Amino acid sequence: MPDKNEIERRKQIKRELREKARLEFEQSLPISRVDFQNLFDFLDEKLSNQECDDYLTFTYEFLEKNEFKNIEEIENWLKNNGGYCDCEVLYNVEEMFDQDSIL
Ligand SMILES: [Zn+2]
């Protein structure tokens, strides 16, 4: 059985790994957290009035309205994270931010 120091050491390693994963996620973001939150709010409102059309239509609308310059990078990032259309951005991508805040 591992002694107390060993248990502490393992806990520390776990904490560091979690922190590292959090940082990597944070650094991979093509726009700020606040921008993402605004995007989620925007999509939430749009999709409460209208069905998702299986494209990133409202996402583009938001990105263009706010004059983001790296729309292609943002689109790729969203797709890499399971957001292939507006409703998926809400269901798959927003969840990642929630989980991340729990860590
Ligand atoms: Zn959809």
C-alpha cells in the first residue's frame, strides 16, 4: 500500500494534469471565453425562434456581425469540437465550457 507521501504525490500529479488540460483547452480557443459566451447566448436566442438548418448559419451571422477576422479558424475549431451546425455548437461545444469550469 502506498504511504501518505505517495498518495499526496499522486494527487499532486493529477492536479497538475488537470491544470495542464485546462490550460491547453484555454490556449486552443480561437476567440475569448467571453466571445464564446456571447455566441452561445446569441445561438440560444436564435434557435428558440427557429429550427437549426444544419449549417453554422447563425454562428456565421454572429461572427460577421462582430467582425471577427479569423472566422475560418473559429469554424475549424468548432468542427473539431463537435460543432458542425448551430444546435451542435450549443449542445456539444457549450458543454465543454461548463465541464471546464467545474474542474
Ligand atoms: Zn443543428
